[in-house]
Amino acid sequence: MKEALFYEKLDNNKVKCELCPHECFIKEDSTGICKQRKNVDGTLYTLNYGKISSYGNDPIEKKPLFHFRQNTNVFSIGSTGCNFSCKFCQNYSISLEDTQTIQLSPNDIINIALKYNSPGIAFTYNEPTVWYEYMYDIAVKAKEKGLYTVMVTNGFINKEPLLDLLKVIDAFNIDLKSFNNRYYKKMCGGCIDPVLESIQTAAEKCHVEITTLIVENENDKLNELEELFRWVSKVDKKIPIHLSRYFPMYKLKNPPTKKATLTKAAEIAKEYLDYVYLGNVF
Ligand code: SF4
């Protein structure tokens, strides 16, 4: 276990984690919402430091990032845990349930990436925010070796940790799951404002692309999607957006999103944004 960054010690051996906007108050022998940060004797520890649940040498376009280091393979790693609880989670076995892991040091990861001849490392599969200390340590070493770094995230992170990360992460794909706070609460157990702030902050400093999973009967209202596109265009109309088709997964049994909805949404998005892509459709 490694001591966590970004927390405050409180009276009676309690702590307040300040890594993400949940800002969990955690009593002794308990973990926060993400289940990856534990209070032991009044000190907050990260439980998943160095724990790898999944890895692969993926095309960068699979992240998806279409406008960053095209046609390269990126060594991609994931761990366990998430600070959201999306009912349609595509990776619920590693994000929301216990899973098997192997232990590797930051140097191990760098050496494997170099062995694969990967020009970069991506933190992905589960939510990398709840893996912050390990991701940061690897990213610092990756920059020393001239490797690029990518984070695929829900954007639900506090500003101070994000600003530190921006010094060592080159590109982000950030989910903007909806433009409706009720949706964020009901479907994901989060809220939208910190995500919008993360997108704005990251877009000022590095390459950002956005993914929106359009879920049948949930966030597929075209007027609401139009608001989302308008907002992104005000940040930067050159931010690429990936509109992804939902299929039933985990706890959500709604039917797959109609292709016609995706196509109409893309037409509207193109009125506001320069780069619009459909995912999971063809
Ligand atoms: S990172 Fe985990 S423990 Fe910390 S505030 Fe977020 S959910 Fe809570």
C-alpha cells in the first residue's frame, strides 16, 4: 500500500479524500466510494498502486483518439475501481467488481512499453483517476523516456490533481456522458459540473477528444444533445467528438440505440463541431 496524495487528516483518525469531487469523509478501516483508498490508523492509502488488471498494445484510435499520434500503437494498462457506478458500465468486471491483478512497478511498465516499441502509454480500461499515484509515477518516467501519455477518463477529478497531471499527460479522451445533471446522478452516481470544468481545463493545456455514449431512451433527446454540442463548440469547435452507440450491458437492459438516432445526432453535431465520429455503429 502507498500513502495517497490529496487528502486531509481530520480529528478522531478520520480523513477527507480530495482527489475527486465526491470528497469522501472516510473513517478508520473504511474505504471511499471508489473502494480504492483506505483509511488505516488515520492515514489514507491507495489500495491499487501497481495492480494491473488488463493490458494491451492497442491502436491509439481504439481509445478513441483520432487526432493524436495517428497510426501508432499505445501500450494500454488498467487497474481496478471507479469513482462512478454507471449502470451501463462496459468494463464492470474490473471497474465495479473484484478482479484478479498482477503487480508491476512503474519501471516494469516503462520497460514493457519500450520492449513493445510503443511510443506511448495509455491509462484506460477502468477509471485512471482512482489510480492516480501510480499513473502519475509512470507518466513522469514516460516523459523522461520520450514516451507520450494518454488518459481515458470520466473527467470526475478535482482541479488541483488535474493540474498536476496536465504536466505529464499529453492527451485525454474525456467522457461527456450527457448534458443533464439528473442523468449523471441517476445513471452514473456523479454530477456534471466537475466534468465540464475538467474538459475546459484540459483543453487549455493539451489535446482533448470527447466521447458521448448515446443510450436509448435515456440521453438520446436531440435537443439535449444539441446543447452538449453547443457547449463543446464554445470550449473549442476543433475538439473531436465520438458519438458511441450503446448496447445492453451490466445493469441496463434498454435496447441498443437506434442507428438513426446516432446519424441524426451526428448531423446536428456537425453544425457546431469540425470533427464528429460515430462509434459502435458499423
Ligand atoms: S477518489 Fe475515491 S475516496 Fe477519493 S473522493 Fe473520490 S471516490 Fe472518494
